[in-house]
Amino acid sequence: MGESILKDRTYAFALKVIEVYKQILVEHKEFVLSKQFLKAGTAIGALVREAEYGQSKPL
């Protein structure tokens, strides 16, 4: 990636969240909480991108 430190770190975090999600599914057979964990952990990338391209009207 290399575009920005924040994008790189959020991408790496999302990959780790996905690994943990898969581990929870296999070892603990937990489906509801693991799905919520996956959504919350990977949403950070979308939120960063949204903040980056956000626009506000001048006052």
C-alpha cells in the first residue's frame, strides 16, 4: 500500500481481525459475537476512508 501510515495500519488491523474471527469460529463455534467482532473490526477502514474524503460546507 504505502499511501499513508493510517491506511497501512488499519489494513493490517483488519487482516488480524479476520484471522481472529476465523479462529473463534473454528475453536469456539461462536457465530453471533464473532460476526459482530468482524464487522466492527473491519469497519475502521471504511471510516478512515470516509473521513479522508469528507467535505464540509464553509460557514
